[in-house]
Amino acid sequence: MSSRDVADALISDGFSVSRSQVDLANPIKTVGVHAVPLHLHAEVAVSITVNVARSEDEAARQAAGEDLTAINYDDEAAEQFAAGQAEAGSAAAEAFGDEE
């Protein structure tokens, strides 16, 4: 997300901001909530929060405070365990089905 993208988003929301007023040193290349300073006038500087997301759902979750950049290994381990249990269950069912 570049300063032009930030300015365009603000303009589409009804604000009058030029690209030069967005003080973004480097483009934002990560998903998340970022503070972006704006220099509206020589004596007026504000900071806005920009929510960079891949979808509307992701943006809403980030806005609610969820950190989507953190990997939750507990959830991943639980999914792998459940998949392993399902495999073991189907293998056992096949084994018992062959004996009859």
C-alpha cells in the first residue's frame, strides 16, 4: 500500500487529501493495522489508522483487535491430530470390515 493508495482511500471516503500529504516513508507490505502520519498543513499533523487486509472479513477481525499475523500452533496441532485420528479410525474400520 503506497501513499497514493492511502490518499485514494481517503478521497473515496469524502476527505480532501493529496498524495504529498501522506507521510509514508516506505510502502506497507504486510497485513495488519498500521499508523500513517498525515501532514495536512505546516502546523497540522495527524495520524490515521490504516487496516490492510486480504478480505472484508479479515479487516473486520483485525479491527476487533485480532492479530492475524500471529501463527497459532495450537490450532494447527489440533487440526493435525484430528486428521490423524480420522485416518486411524478409517483404517480400523477397514481392518474390521475385512475380517467379517
